Amino acid sequence: MPKVACPECDRQIAMHELEANTVTESGGFSTSYRCPYCRGSIEDVADHLA
């Protein structure tokens, strides 16, 4: 299972553990992710895959 390295606390987080927030915008949807441990924001999950 792929893991994401948090850029703020360096923990390895499973994809299903990430906290996601999806909002509707005029052009579609926007989803933001954050670490469940330090609450740090993860801008682009693909850039942080471990």
C-alpha cells in the first residue's frame, strides 16, 4: 500500500489515513489533504509518495 511522507513531521502515512477535505468550486472540485498526526498540510500527495 502506498505511503505518503508528511513534509512537516516526516511520518509515513498510509493513503487511507490522510484527512481529506473536498469543496466545490465554480470549475469543479478542490481537495486538500493533511496529516492526521501533526495536522500539517500536504499540497500535492503525488510529490510526497514514499
